[in-house]
Amino acid sequence: MDADLADAVFRALDDERRRLAVRYLMEETDGTATCREVAEHVRSNSVDPPADAALALRHALLPRLEEAGLVEYDPEGGRIRYRSCEFVEDVLTVVEDERPTGTP
């Protein structure tokens, strides 16, 4: 894996809300969901939920995930698609294993 790509993935996954969005797309869907579905999941599972989860998703969370190549977002259709990546899944597994019990 290219070092720049690895850095982009780590930056994208350094935020709990972005990890929640990616995990939701990986584990709870067929890899595709609406912005509203992902925003609701982030809002209801975040330790520090944003006041407007859909706005935060569109303007803060999705741009970083797209930049790293982890998702594709269609703003016209309001759909988000996870771009499967074994490295991302490995990173999330390690992060999951290191989280204190009872945290999202």
C-alpha cells in the first residue's frame, strides 16, 4: 500500500463519527445507504453527537472519507457507497479491539 494512501486512510478514520459511518456501511448495509440513514446512525451511536448529523455528514465527514477513497457520495441522489478496502477493515478491527467496553 502506498504511504500517502495509508496516511489518508488513517486521517479519515481518526474521527469517531467517520468510523461509525464506515462501519455502518460495511456491517449494516449492502455497502450503500442514504445520507439520512448514515446520519441517523452516527447521531444515535456517537459519544458526542453533532447537533445536525446530516449537515455534519455532508460538510465534514463525507469529504474526508471521499478524499481517502473510502466512499463515493452522490449528492443529487443522497446516496453513499462504501468502497470496500481490506486495509480499512483491518484498521477498524484494531480500533474496535482497543475501544473501552460500552463505547461506539
